[in-house]
Amino acid sequence: MPNFLQHAEELFPYTQAMRRDFHKHPELGFNEIRTGGIVAKELEALGLEVTKGVGKTGVVGYLEGSRPGPTILLRFDMDALPINEETGAEYSSTNAGVMHACGHDGHTAIGLTVAKMLHAHRDELAGSIKFCFQPSEEGTNGQEVGGALMMMRDGVLESPKVEKTLSLHVWNDKPVGWLSVAKGPVMAGAELFSIKLTGKGGHGAAPNTTIDPVVAAAQIVTALQTIVSRNVSPLKPAVVSVTSLHAGSAFNIIPQTAEVNGTIRNFDPDVRKMVLARFEEIARGIGSSMGCEVEITLKQVTPTVINDEAVTESVFQSAQTLFPEAEIETTPYLTMGAEDMGYMQEQVNGCYFMIGSANDEKNLNYNHHHPKFDFDERALVTGAALMATAAADLLK
């Protein structure tokens, strides 16, 4: 087996430069034109077969080994977030209101580095690799499906058929050197919801002549909190969060409509089914009992990301060999964060692993999606080395 850790160290200046360039020029989901263009150019320079426009702005590089074998897919997300950056870093965003606040710039740089490493050892590989650079993992506020589904609809898992997947995330809740390679569920399935209440508007001084959707909305918001506290087992995590409530335009007008929006998250299909049923009963029951028409919209954003046992065991063995002194978490490190990689792992066995990226001494410890988010770039070496090693091991 090649020493991919040493190779990743040698390539660190390249990985860091690519990451910082992507960080300075962030692009939102399905707008990764510059990012995707650079990715395609780098992959083409290696001689890989490159397909652009997969899932709108996604890029796929295809590497064939020297001998027949399975096809595996390595996925790296490229999109940024609509956040004003406050890091003060020399490589801060030059795109006002857009920021790489989740580490996808690092993922993309890792992917290009892994492509370089595995291409250099293609004669030792039995099988083929699809380097999948995905747009819009963060989603588009429910207006459109995310990048994973779009790439799947464009056939990224077919021709040749993908048999296993690998994906990663730098993780700022944990320090550099920490790894999580765990079997079973690791990222939550997520729904978004909208409850539109239509009553009868009127003057605020004569509420008796109205049907007040604001009062109905307030009661629904409170009652929804009982789903997790009174219907879900304390041993099975779930979240029901109301994140916005819109109603009214003036202090003396009872509005005609009110809208309640939010998210539902969990790991267990049976819990999901029960939570959704109770959600509908509560929202429709309270709204109707108060005289309002109730319109409910529920949309699945992502399924749960569930790591396959065999693939995860292989990645764990790769990690142990590569980092014998590392703290490798094998108990599922559950997070209610959602990931559309769940769609791919519903179809193909895979492993989604996490790379510690925080450094308290350097003040690189802000949470993901924070305007001051940044990470210790040493995590890039860890991520590239482990992804390359894990991929090569799967193709043994």
C-alpha cells in the first residue's frame, strides 16, 4: 500500500492553496461555476475522463485502474452559504454575503488532492473511481432538490454502476487528530414544514368579528413542542423546531393569514412516521378547532445518513493503519445536522466519516455556519490521506 499520509504531506501546499482560493471565491448552490470550472480543469490536467454539468453544476472525474474491479464513488461538496464572513482571514470571501462557513472549500481541495494521489497509483488499483464534486449540499430553502438528487437523476451512480461510496466532513466540534468512523446512523433525516392558517381578518378593536390565525398559530407552536417531550421515547432523539412565524402588517389589524415554518429531524424511520403523524394531528386539529382553514406542506430534505457495516469496517481498518495513535470514534457520533449524501447511501452502501478540524489555541473553533467559522488546515492532510487510503483499500 502506498504511503498516502506522506504523499498528502507533500501535497499540502497544493491542498492549502486550492482551499484558500475556493474560500476567497465562494459560490452558492447550483452557482458553483468558477469552482466547478477549476475542478474540471484540475481533473483534466491529470488525464481523467471529466463530465461537467452533472446535476446542473456538478463535476465527475473518472479514473480507471489497471485491473478489473468494482466502481466506487468519492463525494466532495462544493457549495457555500449566504453568510457575511467575519473571520478577518487573509483569504476571506471576496463575494459579499457569501461564505464557506461549513468547510466545503476544504472538501473540494481534499477531493482534488485525493485525485492526484490515486491517479499517481492507478496501476495498483483494481477497479475504478468516480470523483464526484457535488453542488448544493446545503440545499435551496426548499425551492428545489439538492445536489445529490440532481446528480443521481443525471446518472452519477450508473454507467458504470457504483458499488460503494465514501464521503467526509471536516468537523469543528472536535480537535485536529480526532476521527469518527462509525457504523449505523450518523446524520439525521430532515423535513421542512409549512403550516398556512387562513382565518378572517378584521379590526384589532373588534376581535369577535374575526377568526384570528395568529392565536391559532401561537397555540400550534406551543403544542408542537409536546411531540418530542411527550410522544417520543427519551432514548430516541428527535427534533421539532419552529424557526419562523409570519403574520400581520399593522398593530390594529388582525390578519387574514398566518404561516408557521420549521424543521423536523430524527434518525429512526418509526420515530419519523410517528412524529409526522402527530405533527399533522396537532396542526390540523388546533387550526380547525379555532375556525381556520389549514394547509400543511411537508417536504423531505434528506433521509438519514446510515453507514454500511462492511464499508465502515474497511474505512476503520484503513484509519487504524494510517493513524495508529489517533482517537478514532466508533460509537456513532450522532448529529441532528442533515446531509443529502443520505440519498446516495440509500441506494449504495457507503461510509460517511468525520475529521476533527478545530484548534482552540489558534481560535479556530467556531461552529459550522458561524460567520467566524474557520478550521485548522492540518485537517486537510488527515482527510486527504484517509480518503485515498480508504478508497485504495476498498479496491484491493
